[in-house]
Amino acid sequence: MNINLSLIAQAIAFGLFIWFTARFVWPPLLRAIETRQKTIADGLAAAEQGRRSLELSSRQAEQALREARDRAAEIVAQAERRAAQLVEEAKAAARTEAERERAAARADIAQEVARAREQLRDQVAALVVAGAERILRREVDARAHADLLEAVKKQL
């Protein structure tokens, strides 16, 4: 009988322990576990959202870098085109200036040639007149010599 009474006393003590645990210990433990689970779930959700945000930011950064590289390449190409254009404009301006200077030099040369011809004509005319004077002193036929001088002048 001692075993039965001791068994019943242990069963009653165990029942009271279960009731006390279920009534006073178990609800705060469940609340703590639920709070911890919610905190962990929120942390995992925030980590997942952060990972997605990081991926999105990485893609946006790559896109911005790509656009910046494209824009830089475009600016470099545009600068090269402008430099080539400026070189061509400078060459064209130099050609135009050279042609203008050549034309001015040709005009100067033509003027100098005309002036030299005129001086040569004057000198030849003076020589012809001097020669004609000598001829006229010896011969008296002035009309024949005047015609001769006119013909010489026209040839010059």
C-alpha cells in the first residue's frame, strides 16, 4: 500500500506541477517565444528587403556607370570631331590666306613688269629719238624719218 499511496501522492504532486506550470510558467514562455519568433521573422524580412535593395542599387549603379561611360565616350568623340573640324578650318584659312598672298604677289609682279616695260619703252623711245636726231642732222627728209619712228614706236 505504501506504493499506491506514494504513487497517488506523486501523481497529485505531478498534476499540481502541471497545473502550476500551465497556469503561471507556460504563458510567459510562450509570449517570449512568440516575441522572439516575430523578432527573428522581422529581421529575416528586413535582411531580405535589404538584399533586394542592395541588388537594385547595384543594378542602378551599374546602369549609371554605363551611362556615364557612354556619355564620356560621346564627349570624347565629339571633342575629336571638333578638333578635326578646327584643324580643317585652320587649313582652309591658311590656304585662303596663301592664295590671297599669291594673288597680291602676282599683282605686284604684274605692276612691276608693266612699270619696267614702260621704263624700257621710255628708254627705247629716248634712244630712238636720239638716233633720229642724228639721222635728221645728216639727212633732211624729216617725213620719212618720222614715219619710221612711228613704226618703231608702235612695235615697242
